[in-house]
Amino acid sequence: MLRFILRRLLQMVLAFFGTTLIVYALMFAGQGDPIQALAGERPVTAAQRAYLTEKYHLDATGVGGFFYRYVNYLGGLLRGDLGQSLTGRQIGDILAAAWPVTVKLALIAMAVTVLFGVTAGVIAAIRRSGVFDHATLVLTLLVLGIPTIVLAPLAQYFLGVRWPIFPPTAGAQPSFRALLLPGIVLGSLSLATALRLTRTSVTENLRADYVRTARSKGLMRRRIVGVHVLRNSLIPVVTFLGVELGNLMSGAIITEGVFNIPGVGFNLFRGIRTEDGPLVVGIVSVLVVVYLLANLVVDVLYAVLDPRIRYE
Amino acid sequence: MPTPASPTPPGGHLLEVRDLHVEFRTREGVARVINGVTYHLDRGETLAVLGESGSGKSVTAQAIMGILDTPPAYVRGGQIRYRGRDLLTRSEEERRQVRGTEIAMIFQDALSALNPVFPVGWQIGESLRQRAGMSRADARRRTVELMDLVRIPAAAKRLGDHPHQFSGGMRQRVMIAMALALDPKVLIADEPTTALDVTVQAQIMDLLADLRRDLGMALVLITHDLGVVAGVADRIAVMYAGRIVEHADVHALYRAPAHPYTKGLLESIPRLDRRGGALSTIRGLPPNLMDIPAGCPFHPRCPYARQVCLDEVPHDLVLAGGRTSACHFAQEVHDDRAG
């Protein structure tokens, strides 16, 4: 197991270099004159141009220059320095402010998913073909069918404006209450998927041979379902939730945008819109690490949950 | 519904199945899986229930345990009497109490019958903790004893291992230890050796025979393997299309089968003393249980079949020695030993 984790960490290093290189290249390849882009519409004096060329190592041109800048950037990254955005703020500071918000939002979404998705999935499986099962099927299909870009404004309008149960937007330093509605919207998609997955998994396990054995031992149905079946059924569900948590942690561009939540996705979107190369590359680099780590945790968790899985 | 004759008078048996009917309701139609099974079991004896796949052996056992999946399975009639009381009229809660403590069961494929994610010690101990109310420490101690009893080497060290870490034979021993946890009076073994190597099969059969003797249990041994039965069973009930077609003492049955189906089964066993010849088989296939042939269900495959077999369902004929055969020509088959 330890060897597996070590090998995966080594693979992560490779993946990290690969993805940052690609993102770095894509972000700066399309740019015409980065200094003019930095200044916007205002004119740039020769002295300013010389200073900025020096600062961003723009004097080295071509492929060599690109790699020079990339290696320079990586060097900073490894020292924990994400560099400055074009607006002059430290990217590290931007992320330090944005991440807690995104994490809060992700945890709310995850809580909604587990609380309602998994529970409803188990109930639907136990009462298969019942009213509850059919109702959840229709509802989940509906949720899965509506894209977030439609669902989020609808929720905002009806639950924030028309019947102001929740604050319609979050703003800087959002409270838990302000994040609740966006969290539910964000979680609804994973909720629907988790519900379907749980239902299928529990249904399958209810038919398993070991359930018959458990019944022949004279165990109570509550225990058979609650211990034997659930423990087996949750293996794929937990795996899904782990990957999903990694997704949520890396920010939700649409949801954070619609509800004006200053999280990671919100900042990433702003970076893309304003062609702020350093900001985009900085955020994406960190997201790559978060994502890779989340996947590693899921793989390890999978082996813990299912003793038959052995990593060599 | 006629009640078939029983080779021993009713009453006083430990376990008695009387005229049991079970059907499976599926989308395609109703399959009549059990059509009047009657057999009984006395204290300390071994009854072998023999038949090919789909003959209803396992379904009868699951009906006794009360673990049939409903739907699709429905008990349509009959009685299952344990110590004189009909289990079928009791509540689910009462039946649950019987499972494990009075009647226990082991299954064919121990790998899928054991829960893959829990250690075997935990699974054996679960009955002790949940049903017998033992403390963790007591349950653990007793679990090791049970694992020793079924001859699992280094039992104490293997408590924490999961089912997939055991060999097939050891897994079946775990299954047996689990079934014995609550000292059942009846053990139903549903093809306990089918999934195992031949040498391991013999070990498991020996173990079951020893345990039955030492613990004074009664054993219902379900199998399709005549070879397995010979050494262990006292009596044999042969099933075909959801009925007991022949019921006899082991030696009597081997010496002279009184039902053409049993006869066919015995003749299809490879024998060392008849080398060189082609192995005989029973022609045709078992009947479709949604459309069981009229008359004797075996008649399309039977070399003895005559007009009466197509028209009338044979009742159990009682032959000498109290054995029964559901064949119109039981005596003739019995006397015809040339085949």
C-alpha cells in the first residue's frame, strides 16, 4: 500500500509538470503583446516597457524564452510563490481569500448530497418500485437534465427574489446563510447522481448471496440492510463522493458567478475574462494539485473500504 | 389435494415437510417449483435430498428456513412442522428466532455466501453477539472455539482475515462454523461441496459427518452427487420437478432403485467395474416448470413410460421396507435389476 502511494505521488509530480506546462503554454501562446495587455488601453512609455520586459523576462524570445519563463515560474511555484496577477495582487493572497469560501460552499453541497442523496437512494432501493422510488426517479432525471446555468438563476430568482427565503447574492465575506442556496444548487447535481448510484448499488446488494446467509443467521432485517448491505453498497458511492468533493473544491465557475461568491471559480473566471495569464495559470496549477490529491485519497479510500482490493 | 403416503407415521418427527407447494411468479408466467414435497427428519439422522438443478431441492430448504425471496417465490400450501408446530403459520419474527438457533443452513458457494467486506471472525461472532447476547470478548473466545471445531488451522490468527483470503475448503469451514454458532438442532447443507476440489469435498463431508455425530444434530444434505451421499446419509429422498419421486434407505436405494429416474441417475455414474462401455445418460431435459407435462412429469424421458403415465399422476407407492416410489411401475422397476 505504501509503495502504491509513493508511486502515485511520483506520477503526480509528472502529471503536475505536464498540466502546468500545457496551461502555461496555452495561456501565453495566444497573447499578442503582454505588456500592452497589462496596460490596457493606456499608452506605455519606453521606460515602463523596458522595466516590464526585464521584470517578466520578456527579452528572451522564441521557444527558449518560453521555457526560460516557464522554469522561472516553476521555481517560484516550488518556493510557494505563485507570483503576481496582472492587477498587481499576490496570487497567493487571492487564493487564500477565495479558497475558504469555495471549501465552505463545497462542504455545504457535499452535506446536501450525502444527507439527501444517499439516504433517499437507500430508501428508494428498499422500497423498490414504490411511490418514493418513482418520484425520486422523475426528480433526479429532471435535475440531471437541467444545466446549472439554468438551474442557478431559476433558484436565485424564485428563492432569492420572488420569495426571499435566502439572500439572492453572497458578496464579499459571505455568511453561511448566504452560501446555503448556492450550496444546494451546486449539490443538486451530485445529489441526483449519488441517489441513482446508491439506489442501484443497494438494489444489487440486496440480491447478493451474503444477504441470504445473513437472513439464515436469524439477523433482523434492520441489521441486514443497515450493516451488511449498506457497508457493501457504499463502496462505489463513497468513491463517487470523493471524486465529486475534489471537483467541488476546485470551485464552481457558474454557481459562484451567478450568486456573486468570491470563491476560486469566481476568480478563475475573472482571470480568464481579463486575460490575466499569471492568475489563471496560478489558480489552475493549484487546482491540478488539489485534484490529483483528491484522486489519490479516493484510491486509498477504495482499498480501505473494500478489503478485496490490493494495490501492489 | 391428495396427501402422499409417508414411510413413517406422522408426529414425533423433528422436522417434517408435508405436501409443500411453492410457485415462482415471474413476468413470463408462474413456475410451479415445488409440487407437494413431503419428507421428514428425525433427531440425529442424515437425510440426503438428491436431484438435478431446478428440481426444487434448494427451494424446499429455503422454504424451511423461511428465507425465500417473496416476490417471486410464494408458498402455496402445505406444512413445515418443526417439533410438531407448523412454521408456516408463525409470524416472521417467530420464524427469525428459529433461524440459526434451531435450524441453520450452509450454502453452496461460500465465497459469495460470506460478506466480502467483513472479517470472518466478525461474521461468525455476529450471531453470538446479536442473537446470544454475548460480550465481544466472550464472542471472540467462542468464535475461536468454533473455528477450531471445524478444523481451521491457527484459528486465533485468522479471525481478522477476510473471506477472499481463505481457500475454498477453509471458506466452507468458516460457513459451517458460522452455522454452528448457536447450536442448531438441524443443519441444512445446500450442496456444500459442489464448488470444491474432489479431495477437499471428501474432507468437508467427513467434517460434516463428524460434527453431526459429535453435536447430535440432524443433517439435511442437499446434493446432486450420488457419490457424496453414499457414505454419509441414512436415507435418500430423490426429487424431480418439485416432487419427491423416491424415498428410501440408502442401501436399499443403491441396491435396487424403485423409480426410473433414480435408476437413470445410478446408471449414469462412471463405474470402475464396467470400463470401456459408453456411459449411459438420462435422455431429454428436465421439464419446464411453467409447463410441467401432464401425468407423470418424468414420462417424456422414461424408458418405462406407458399410456397410464401420460394420463395419471402417480401417487407414492409404498414398497417393502417402508420405502416409497412415485411411479406406476415401481415394483417392476425395483425388480428389474438387469439394467
